Amino acid sequence: MPRQARLDAPGTLHHVIVRGLERGAIARDDTDRAAFVTRLGELAQATGTRVYAWALLPNHAHLLLRSGPAGLSRFMRRLLTGYAITFNLRHKRVGHLFQNRYKSIVCEEDAYFRELVRYIHLNPLRAGLVTALRELDRFPWCGHTTIVGRTPRPWQDRRTVLAWFGPTEARAVRAYGEYMKEGIPLGRRPELVGGGLVRSAGGWAEVRAMRQRRDRMAADPRILGSAEFVEEELQEARPRLSTETRRRRHAREAAAALHAACEREGCTPEELRAGSRRWHISLLRAKLARHLVTNLGLSLAETARHLGVSTSAISRIVRKSERR
């Protein structure tokens, strides 16, 4: 079954889960952990991404964040790729460090913000990295220490989190601590780790009752929230998703056309993209440029990337074709 496109509008609240490849470690020691957290903080400030809660565990990490103007995908790509390069160089290894596709869940803020902050910050306790809440207060690889005021982190949005718990800092910190304590007996909370019909309906009992009535309800595995929230998110996302789907399809068609043309002409895609001025290569490049722009509907910039030339060069080719 094909993967669904991400819901990636700037300003969206996401719960992101990153896992090591084949459940392997993503941080082996405190040097690795410090490198991950430093990169997370620097990128959050550079991209306008607001981080509310986070926890770094041996083989996975949780983040609760609001994406910046560039969206979530670019932020996560810079975070994971940059850290993986550093990790591999330090440990003299090669290959992937993370699972190819991190999990991102769009979250309904009013219903789930406090729950997700608590769920994420209790991860080290559930994993046995600490044994009590007082130890979690000093655990350096979790955003909880910032919320309770022990570890200042200018890139973590402590103020917004505390505003959910009280009108003053002192009262909010106390209320947050009580709320964390109340969450310990709740365990792993699988209903918070994904979206879908069970979450939208409010539990399996409601799902069963709904099926007996033959009612229909909006649900989506990429979204954690009520049916109404799911409908709203999907309604807003449809234009973006259709654009992204078209872009991916065009990219596949362009790559297929390029390889087929190179095979017919007895050259390689690498030669074509290398900017060779040999007559038959230049002629082939011009034919492909016209095909990609006119028939497949690619933009000049997209066509230029496929053919390894400048946008202005593609523009000249298209203008010549139109004059003819």
C-alpha cells in the first residue's frame, strides 16, 4: 500500500517520533546525546520551529513542535541528516542511522497539547532510565528539566507550556508537577502515539457502537484528534496534497523519459547532466527540455534540475521552440 503524503503546513502542531534503524541505538553516549540536542536547538532557532516537549532515548526520540515557515520536512531532514553524518564520522560507520521515514502526527491542540507534553516527558521514566519523578527533574536528555526551571534552554518554548497550567510561573510549575505525577500510573498511552478511528471516536466502545448504528466518521492515521478536526485538516490539506502528488508523478515521468531517451541515443543520464556541448547531446537535451515543459508540465526550474543546466538555458530552448 503506498505511503500517504505528509500533512506539512507551516504552523501545524506535530508529534514526531524518530526511531533507529532496526531498533538500533541513535546515541551511544553523552557526547552523541549532546550533539543531537545542540543541533535540535540550533535548527529550532534558525527555522522558527517552536519546540514544546522532547525526549531523547537510546534508540528513539519524541518531539512535540510547531513547524516553522519552511514546514516540518525540511526541518527534520536537516536535523536527522546532519546528526547522522556527525554520528557516523565519530563512530567510523557508514549507512543509515534512522528508519527511512520518521512518524509525524498532526495533533488537535485544545484536546491533546497537555497530554502530549506529559506523555513525551514521561518517556524516560517509562523506559527505566530514571526511577522516580525527582530523578526526571534532573535528567538532562528530556525537555522536562526546562519546564520545571532546572535547565534553561532558550530554544524550548517553556512559556507556552506553562501557560496551559497556571497564570503565574510558580503556580504553573506546581500544577505541571502534579499533572506529571498523575500521569505515571497511566502507563504507555498507546492512544496518543497515532491517529485513527479509535482516537477520533473516543475509544473502542464508541467505535463498536458507531458500527452497530452504521454511522460513518472521519479518521486518518496521520491525525490525532476528533472527527471534526480530522475533517478540517483534510479539507485544508487537499490542495497541497494534490499539488505534491502531481509533482511526484511528474518527477517519475521525467526520470523515465530521460532514461529512455538516453538509451535510444546511446549515452548516459550522467553525460546529459554533465553539460556536454557535443552536438547530439545538446540536441537530445533540447528535445527533452521541450518534452518536459510542454508535455509533462514541469516548470523551467524543475526541468533544469533534471537536465543539469540553468533555468535560463531551458528558457532559451523553449523560446526557440515557440518561435519555430
